[in-house]
Amino acid sequence: MARMSIDTLADARLLVVTGKGGTGKTTVAAALAMAAADRGRRVLVVEVEGRQGLAGLFGRRSLSYQETRVASRVHGLAVDPEESLREYLGRFGAAPLARLLTWARLTRFITAAAPGLGDVLLVGKVWEAATRVRDGRPAYDLVVLDAPPTGRVVPFLRAPETVAELARVGPIRHQADRVKGLLDDPARTRVVLTCLPEELPVTETLESLALLRAAGLPLGPVVVNQVVADRLGGRARRLAALTRDAAPLAAAAERAGAKLDGAALAVLLGEARDRQRRVATQRRLIGELQAGAAGLPVVELPLLSDGAAGPEAVRLLAGMLRAAEPGSARERARAGA
Amino acid sequence: MSTRGRPRGLARETGASLSWLEEVVRTARIVICCGSGGVGKTSTAAAVALRAAERGRRTCVLTIDPARRLAQALGLDLLSNTPKPVTGKGLRADGPGSLDAMMLDMRRTFDEVIERYARDSEQAERILANRFYQRVSSTLAGTQEYMAMEKLYELHESHRYDLLVVDTPPTRSALDFLDAPDNLNELLDARAFRLLIAPAQRIGRGYLRGLNLATTAMTRMVRRLTGSDLLAEVGEFFAAFEGMYDGFRDRAQRVYDLMKHPSTAFVVVATPDEAALREAAFFARRLAEDRMPLGALVVNRVHRAGLVPAVPAGVHERLGAGDADARLLADLLEQHEALEALAEAEQRRIGELLASVPSLAAVQVPLMAEEVHSVAGLRRLGAHLFAAVPA
């Protein structure tokens, strides 16, 4: 397993997790939050698409606009453009306007009529949480953002810039600059891409890396999900021989007291062959990803046994992400010393 | 392969041996594929369209997914905003059927809509030149769904095709697609907003005067916040649309009716992953609530385990302590048991979803060795999608 570059979990202030749909973006966001919390950091994990995808991963029905504790040292938040607009206006001393809009039921309309504005508010809220100071120290050590999928992530992250072009001066311009300052800062921010070891996701991930790089965003590790473990590697030749003639396998079964006829053995060998084929395809694609990622660490996570998505899976993956972090080696060294 | 239930609305004279999707391919006018990202929606849409074309129907598959997946699935490098014939290897060109494909270029479609429905070229130019329009028409979330709807309607009205297959963006946006007519109606009905942004002379008398005051306050506030006349530009944008609202509303309603028509079929696509099935259930319920003609759930990438008799306790240990072949057999058995457990968990989840959404037919497609990115691949996928139902 490849190691994560600089201490993504230990040093970053903001992790933006994106990926092609279905590549496990939300699960990785949750696992990264959990892994950082395991290392003693206070984490806020944020979702912005109103999908309530994070809630189930922490064993909850839903998350709200109130930051809620979802695990030890982990808070969860579902950002909503309407709530953000109200809060935003309040912050700029425009609370009466916010009340007027609410009264006229116009907030939903305004954020829907100019969804670019919705993105500005969502990104603005994430920035606010990541830079919030309480009692003289950061309110959170790390904010993990379950961002929109790769196809939309650049326009999403750049929304404040886009709108700021309309606003030449004033607080919106000022805030847009500060948001960009955080997002572009490689010392504080990392964009983490999730991927599957399959043809189209790998192609799209490489395209997205180029886009994100061109946009000047600091890239973090690429996380490959659902990697099939190679348990039979090195025995491929023996498997091929047994597929031609399964007699030695039948004899081994007999000796061990297992009643496996020719048909059953053929099923077992067929399944092994299918699996080995998938392993070979995945290794080739992960190789392409590593070559194309040009120096970015590529972290592999296994296909979980039952495909379930819950707290159990998140804990398991968090442990693996932690193990893949170079900091954990230092930690172990310290503990051993 | 299992198929359950029957679609509402579609012609049923085709006999019990045909799969639900085969009926769709023969009789539907519009098929809308929806589901969360990465579940094989595009391939499923393309396979349905290909089958229809091979059944002799003039078919067009339309994707509004910006990731160009359909292009890859069809072996095309580029799709444009007008349907282009698919010329993949092995595609039959002799029959009466045909297959076209297109990917929505949002900005282009939006411009076309403006040009087509504006009163005159002067109004069109005024809108196209508006700074707010230029900024938002390509970046606005939701525009995609609305423009897809416009394109779908346009293609439907052209009568060039017997069947239109639409591949929607991931679920959340696909819901917007469904909501587009309603959202638009709500937007156009929001007279209050039009008053807020309208020039002062259009504000009436009496009780509206209070609103006028609020308007002025809001305009001032936005100017203070943005240092520009953002609101004025937005106002100009909406004012420039004057006279086009009714046309938009009218079309949105007609598209909505079209989606509800019995000759339309919604296909919810998922994988057996918990998250994908959760989204599928959400979507299926939502379609049922809106009384949309929902019928099939396609579950791609289903794991299947072969039949191997259970081995008595102690066998694993004896095999593990045996020679190389015995240890290999132990690993094979262990792998098989893991696969069996995975397959069972998947079937349990699919069963739960089907139980929660009555009248939903399910088609399961096993995990295939290769991904679908060619016409041949689409045909292999089709073989699973359209397998005859055992009588």
C-alpha cells in the first residue's frame, strides 16, 4: 500500500474530497474524518449536496445545519444554501433583510434563481468553519468536505471567484479573496480524489487531476476503493494446471474429508480464475493511475466483504487510512522508543 | 435474471415471455434512466437505445452528463449538441432502425432556446448580451436539467425519432430534472420577486407600496454588499425575459405531461452497494409519489456465486495443515464463501428495496469481466437486460 504524502491527516486544515460518482467519495470523506479524529484532531465533516449521504455512515438518520457530534472528536454538518444565506446576511449586519426574505419566502427562490450564488454560500460556510477561532484557537483542527463530484468540483470551488468578478469591491470580493487564499494554500488544503480500479473512473480521475492542477488547487492523495486482494498470486500456474486436471485437488479434498465433486471443484476454480482476472485488470489500471498521478500518493482500500455502508465500514477504512499515513510510522517509532 | 411485476401503462399484448425492458424497447416513446453516479446508467441507456435501433426503431440517446461517459461507451470521441449517427463497429446499418446520440451542450442549448423563443432578434440580443446571463447560463446548477428538458421536448416535437432515451445526471440532479417544470412555475409565479427586481414604474399602488419600500432597502443592501449593481443586472435579465414567461411555463407543463404519459418509462439504475440502493429507493419512491410511469429497477454488477456444497467443520483446518494443493483448496473455499456471503447480502438488500416499492420490476445484471465501452459491450449488456423471462 502506498503511503500518503505529507501528513495529510496530521497537518491539513481542509480536505476537499471529490471523485467520479459511485467511487466512494462520501465514505472516504467520513473515513478521513474518523482517521484524523483517531489521531486526536477535532474534525468537522461537511456535506453540501443535500444527499444526507454522511448521516448513515455515522449511524444517524440525518445531519442538519447545526454542527452535531457524530463520533468522538467528529462533528457533522449538512450545509444548506438557504441557511447559509440567512447566516451570511446576518454576519454583514443585514439580519433585517434576512428576516424580510424569510417572511416573503424568497430565500429558496433567490438561491434557486442563482445557484451559482448557492455554491458561493456553501463554499463560504466551509471556509468560515475551517478558519473559525474559538477561545484563541481554531474551533476545528480539520474540516473534511464531501464535495460535489469531479465533473462539478472546479466550478463549485471557484464559485466565489466567479461571483466576485461581478462584485468589484466590497465584502463579497474581500471574502472571495480569502476563500481562494485558503483553497489554494498547499500548506493548509488538499484536494483528495477517490477512484475505483476500473477503466472509466481511472480515465476520469486522470482528466480531473489535470483540471484541478490547471485550476491551481493543491492536490492530495488519490484513494482507490474496492481493490480486490490478491490471495492466490504466485500460484497462477498451479491453478491453470488444476483447471486442466483437477484430480490432485479432488484427492486433497478427499483426504480432508470434504465431499467436493468435479462440478464443485470446477466452480471453485472458475471463481478463482475470474477473481485473478479482476486482480490483473485492477493492477494494470492502478499502475496507469500511478503513472498519470505523477508523484501523488495512491492509497488503496479493499473491497469490503458485504458492500455495506455504515459506521463499521467507516471505522475499518479509517484504520487503513491511518496506517497508510507516514505520520503513523513516526508515531509507532515514538511509541517504541 | 429475475423480473417481477409489470409496468403501468405500457402495452401488454407482447406476451409473458418478453422481459419488461423488451416491452419498453418496442413500445415506449421516451425512456428516462436515473440513479446515482457510477452505477452504469449511461451504458444501460445506450444498451436500451441500441436494442431499440436493432428492433427497427429510429432511436436517439441523449446524455446530459458532462463527463462524456456515453461518448466513451459508444466509442465516439465527441458528441455535439445535435444528434449524430452512432457508427460503432458491428452496428447494423441496413434495417429500418437507426441510432443517434448526442450530449447536451448547456450553453449552446440555452442560447438556442433564447433565439427560438424571443419575440424578435432584438430581445434575443438583449438577453444574450446581459452580463448576468453570460455568467450564469453555463454555470448555473439546475440549468442543465431545465435545458435537458427543453432538448427532450424539441426532439420529441421534431418527430424524427420513435424512441428517445435520456441519461440523467446523478440522482440529486435527476430529481431537479423531474422538478424542472414545477421549479420553473414556482419561479414564474413568484410575482413578489418580479416586483422586487422590476423597475419602479411597474409596481402598482396601495398595498404594494410597502413592498416597494422593501425593494428599495434590498437594492441598497445588495449594492453595499457587492459594490456593484448586481441586482440591477439580475433585474435587467428578468425584465429582458418579459413576454417569454408564458411560453416557458407552457412548455415546462407540456414536458411534465410528457413525462407522465403512459408511453414514457422511467428506469432506475443501481448497483447492489448499500448507498446506490438507498438512492434508488429514494428515487423510486419519489417517482411513485409523482405518479410517474416507473417500472424497472436495473441492478448492475451483481455478484453471483456458483453452487458448492458446504464442507463439514474441521475440513478447513485439515486443508490448511495439508500440502500445497490442500492449502490452495482451503483458499479457494474461503474465497467462495466470501463471495457467497457478498452475493447473499446483495440479494437481501435488493429484496428490501423491492419490498419497499410495490410494483417495481427488477432486472439484475451480473458483474461482467469487462467494462462496457464498445457496441459489442453494449450488446453483451443487452443480453442480460433483455433476457426472456422464464414462463
